[in-house]
Amino acid sequence: MAKTRSKKTSLRNPALPYHRIVAKFGTSLLTGGSDQLNQGIMARLVAQAAKLHKQGLELLVVSSGAITAGRYKLGLTKERRGIPLKQVLASIGQSRLMNVYEQLFAQHDITVAQALLTKADLADRAGYLNARNTLLALMELRVLCIVNENDVVAVDEIQEAKFGDNDNLSAMVANLVDADLLLILTDIAGLYTADPHRNPDARLIPQVDRITPEIEHLATDTAGNLGTGGMATKLEAAKLATASGVTVIIADGREPDIILRLAAGETVGTRFPPITSKLESRQRWMLSGLSTRGKLVVDSGAALALKKQNRSLLAAGIMQIEGEFQRGDIVNIYDPQGSRLGCGMTNYSSADIAAIKGTHSKKIATMLGYDYGSEVVHRNNLVVL
């Protein structure tokens, strides 16, 4: 099994604040706003990644651009739409995208690998661990892995329903490998107080300590015609990664030496510090939302018990249930105000909880005819934010 840090610890540069970095390159960045991959921009990004790699840092790149590369190869306009077409374009463009990366990294004597992931690959605990072990082993061998959503078989990302423009995928990869830093590089300088394309008075927000509903309201989607993700998906990614103990920075990838500057700790773009210490692998998997099947809303007393007293979640504290799920599934837990408290593995199905919510634990066996324990979610199976 791969270890969580490379054996070649002598390569590590102690002067740099981060050691394991995931860098996400968006379509709009890689194309320079055109209808094809811009190899000049890609060469500059690769040169920076290569420099950090040679300094002993561990890097993973999550790269968009396959669909755009396929569309350009076939000479199609953006008016041609539809999921099957985009899957065809991804199939054509993915090899072209990887060919560019392989040639560019070869100039720096760096071997690259490719990993195509889907949500289904990671939703299963065994699949999650297999992907994690593969990525960690590649880093241990000093191979730089290029990760992308497997658009050929995964419809969610193309429909803009889950991953967005690989933003959430990059956060899940950072979660997967226990990264120190996630760089979401795009063609905008970060999160602004308003849409900078429309409002000349918009100001860049240099740091967001916690992503509140007010912050989310600022995330007016500014995606262009090439990508599928806007600032809203970037904030979703930041929420996931910071909850796993990862620092996130959204910045303009066109800035000179942007990767090197951010890796050195320079203040550029919008920084989202982690809201928790590093979580162990099982907790990160639960928090990722990959296997979430439902939602429980608890009363203020239960919320306090979970957050402040390290208690289990009992039926008496549950006010509302959403979704259909079975015993052993992962559910999100929210307080009465709609803030996410965390998540956990439930001992009862949604149908069972609907019958026993608000009830004292001693009455469960009588009401259901069976009893899986007094806790709906035991504290050992809880992750509280």
C-alpha cells in the first residue's frame, strides 16, 4: 500500500509552506479564451509545475480542455450540443490533451500518467481507496499525474449537475490524496464583491475564512462559452476541500509565475484557509459527499450536542428527513437554520427514521419491532464540521 508521503523525503524543500499540491486548470485558461488549446499558455503552466516538481514537491494536475480539443479537431461550432456529442468530443480530445501534456513535461524530463475518474469510481469505499493508493504510488515514483473526469462514461459533469468544470473533481482529488494546497486556476483573479465583468467597482476579496450564504450569493456565475463551471462551482469545491483540511486558492492562471508564487505562500487571488485540521481518510471519504444518500435536519439541542459535546445523534433530536436511504448509508446533517453540521453513517433507513423521529430511544423497538441501537448515527460514525 502506498504511504501518505513520498519515501524520497530528502527532495522536500523545507522553505516552502506546502508539499503536496493539486492544481486545477480550467478550459478558459488553457484555451486563452479561444476555441482551441493554447500551447504557449500550457507550456508556461507546465514549466512552473516542473520547477516545483524538481524542488521535491508532489503535484497532481486536474485538467479540463478535452471537449474543446475534440470540438476543434472536428471543426464543429459550439452550437452543436447534446450529451452523446460531448462524450464523442471528450473521447477524441482527451488523447490530444494528454499528448500536449506529455510533450511539454518531457521537455523537463518528467514522466506523466493519466487518471480518468468518475463519481461512481469514488463513491464506493473500495474504489476510493484504490484510486487513492494509485495516485499516492505515482507521486512516490515521482510521476506527475494528469486527472480528468471520464466524460465518455460520466454524464453528470457534462450536464453540469455535479462536478462543474472539474472544480469539484479537483476538490475530491485533493481530499483523496490529503493535499496541503488546492490551486483553482482560471481566467479571473478570484472572488469579487460583484461581477467584475459588469461592475467596475467590484473589489477582489483576498481571503474568505468561512463560506457563508452571503459569500455564496457573491458567486455570480461568470463562466464563458468554453467551460462548464463558474464561481459557484469553485466555491462548492472550496467548501469541500477546506472541510478536509486543505487550503484553497482561486487565482488567475495567466499571472506570471502564479503557481510558483502561490506555492511559496505569496498572497494572490482569493485564499480559503482550512476550517478543520487534516482528517483521516475514512472521514474525508464521508465528507466528500460522493456517497451521500439523504439529509437529516436536527433541532437546536441535538445540534449543540453534536458540535460541542461530541454526542451521538438520537431519534429525539431529528426534525426532518429528506431523500430515501438505507441502513449504513451516508447522510448529511443540518441544523434548524440550514447550516451543514457534518455527515454520518446512519443505523436506520429513511423509512425507519420517519417513524421514530422525535421519539425517545427507548421506544424504538416497540415502534419498529426491531432495534439497531439507541443512536441513529453513532458518534464514531460522525464527522462534525
